[in-house]
Amino acid sequence: MSHHSDQKRVWDLINSIKFAMLVTHDGQGDELRARPMHAHGRREEDAIYFLTDRRHDKDDEIQINDNVCLAFADTGGQRYLSVTGTATVLDDRDRVHALWEVGNEAFWDGEDDPNIRVLRVRPSSAEFWDSPGKIVTSVKMAAAALTGSKPKLGENRKVAL
């Protein structure tokens, strides 16, 4: 597969899985912290956006160390993606409005809440594991167990972004 199609696959996985565990350094030492976030991938901008709250620790952690990891998982489809990049917290009201969805009202009073910030991640590399799905994977594993062979369970590649 070509580098271009691998990059496209990464962006397709970001936009189809949609939720990632955002991993940051805790700012206190070598501890890592992960929390679920709703991703908005914008390949044309080379950015993954999240809405965040300025009152939470992740913004402070990113100020100290802007290197982050995003871990995406679609266990039902047996698709996984890890993205490494650099994060920036922005006070961008236009972007907040563009990313706003009704479900965000669970976290804020509305899209004009002054505590909302935009977290932008500029990805530098990714690695994906993409299988043909749970049923096909189960059949391949059962066949491999019967024959003693190693099953080909999908594709795994590292991709520079």
C-alpha cells in the first residue's frame, strides 16, 4: 500500500471511530494521564480538534509538555489507531461554534460558555491495526488453531503524517 493511502486510512479511522483517549503528561513527573475525548479530524488542516474546558488539568499539562498521544479503539470492528502529536490550547470562538454539537450541553451551558477552549493536535505519526472485523477474525483464529498456522488478522502499519 502507498504512503498516501496509509495516511488516508489514518484520517478515515480518526473520523469513523471519533472518540480517543487523550494521553498527556501530568506535569508532576513521569506520570501519564488519559481521558476520553470526542475527536474532530480535519485532514485538510492537518489537525485533530477537541473541545475542552479551561478549568481542567489537561490544559495546564499541555502547557508544560505539549507532546500527546491519542488512542482510538473500535473493539467491535477490531480497528485500533494510535496517533502521536503536538497539542495546543486555543481560545478560538469561531472554531468552538464550528465544532459544537448538542451533546456538548452535558458539559457546558452552551456554545458561548467562556470556559470552552479548543484543543488542537497536530499529528506527527500514527500506527494502525485494522482487521476485517470480529466475525472474520474469529473464523481466522479458529482455523489457525485447527491447522497450527499463524492467522493474518489484518493490517498493521506505522505512518508518518
